[in-house]
Amino acid sequence: MIPDRTGGAPPDLLNQEAPLCALARPITPTADFYRRSNFAVPHVDAGTWRLRVGGEVATPLSLARSDLEALPRASVSVTLECAGNGRNLMTPIPPGTPWGLGAVSTAGFAGVRLRDVLERAGPTAAAVEVLFEGADRGIPDEGDREEPFARSLPLDVALGGDALLAWEMNGEPLTGEHGFPLRLVVPGWYGMASVKWLVSIRLLAEPFRGAFQTERYVYRGEAGIPDGTPVSRIRVRSLIASPADGDRVPLGPVEVRGTAWSGIAPVERVEVSTDGGATWAEAALGDAPGPYAARTWRLAWLPPRRGEFRVMARATDGAGNVQPAAPVANELGYGNNVIHTVRLTVV
């Protein structure tokens, strides 16, 4: 049953990156997992909380935690990344949360499959999207009225994937900052889709037009993408977790380690350059904890001399997507998956 506690937290925004060194592990410890909220973290009363499912359904539902626990349990390991991760690497820096590269983490989530709940409610023939609303509320920068954080998914995505309604993270109950008592987890999609503090699911007959679907978390000004296209799947990316940018390393064997992921297809290759991109060597890939989770990688490097070096990492996924050498510009700084570079001094 649901634990006798609440998910309250200090009433401020939780924009905190994971330390890059923690990302060298297949699963990110919960204490290190990146945090993101658009409004103040809500206080949720565990005793009265219900998940309401309505709209274009045959049978509206009001579900307690015990109702969800009666459904088949499911679990999945997922890499979640904020869509603005790496925004600070763009020139000029676009508006938005000033993320470096640590707005990404991997965890094991457990709960029930979203599709099991939706099928119990019975979508009508008119349903085209599924809208998810959190308990967190506020006035968006682009708006003039209070509203909940809300995002929608196409009906086929909600029914056809491995999306979860999760109440556990890394084997423990969700904490307040990560969405207690229930959150959506959408594998392969940027983190804004995985709505936290979930209180409502509504099936819609028309596409959702809320602020976080049409004003924020959309692509604008990017070549090849129509303006206003909602952000969706995670672009391929790799990060160097160790050594860190600016480190001094000995003139001897150096192990370069990192992580790589893609929401489009599993990562198949990571290459590392130790000469600023002139030549590349293939890194050894570790096993991912699941099909939607990042893969760790490592490369043994023997520096040829003392001095300054630019070490770079780029990933390629199974669909042939490769990280670009320069940031792909767009007005709001979403989806920046530029090759990661660290500067090292060999002493």
C-alpha cells in the first residue's frame, strides 16, 4: 500500500544537474539524479490522492494506489534527459534554464504499464491524444493564468510503447522531487513528457494546445523542422564522465569513460578523439541495463607527450544518427547534442 507520508518539498524549483562522474555508472543513484520542475514542487497528500482517467473513454476511472497495485507490475530502466540539456554550449545562449550537460540520468522505474490503465478505461473512437496533468501549478512565462504542468502524447504512443505509471525509482518509493506519489515515465522521449506528481489523465478528441505543448518544449528556428513542432524523442548523445574538463592527468595510461544514449535507436558505436577530432578510435561499449537506457563506454588512452589535449566523444545509434560537430541552432535551445569535448593537461 501507499506509504504514510507526503511528497512535499521546499516550495522552489528543482533545477539541479547530475554530477557527470555519476553518469559513468549504468544506473544513477537517486541522490545524484538530475532534478527539474517548471513550478514549485507540490505537496501531495498520500491519503487522499487519486488518479483520475477521463475524457474520451468508455469508463471514467478514479484510481487509488491499491487499484494500480492490483494491475500487473512492470519495470523498466530508462535514461531521462531534459530537452534543454547542453543549452549553455550554444552561442548565443538561448533563453531557458541554463543547463550544462548534467540534466540527464538513468534509473530503474517500477509501477504499471500505462496501456493497461488506458485499456481498462476504454478509449473511444474519437480519442487522438492522451493528456497528462501534474499537481504542480503556476503561471507559465508565456501565459496570464494559472494552469497545471501538462503534456500530451499521441494515442498510439501511449498505447503502443513501454510507458509506465511509476511509484518506485531505483527500488525505493518515489521521492517528492521525483514525482511522488506517481509519475509518468516515457522511454525514449525527452523528460518533459514524463509528467511528475500525476493526478489526471484525459483522452482528447483534438490535439492539446497548452503552454507546454505549443509555446515551450517546441522547436522553432531549426532547419528542416516546422516551427512549433513539439519536442519528442531524445537525440543521440555521448558524454565524457571521466576525466573531467580541466583535469590534469599523468603521462601514462589514462582511462576515458562515459555514457551514451539515444531515444530513436540503441547506441551502436562510440568514438573518441584525443587530438581535437583529427582521428577517432572506437571505444568499448558496456551493456545497457535495458533497451531504453544509456550504455557506458571506456577507452584506454596513452598520451604521446605532456601538454594540452582536446578529448572528444561522439555516438552513433542504430538508425545511423551521429552527433554533430557543432550545435544545431534553434531559438529555445532544445535537443543540443553537439559532440562533447573536454580539455586535459598531461603532466
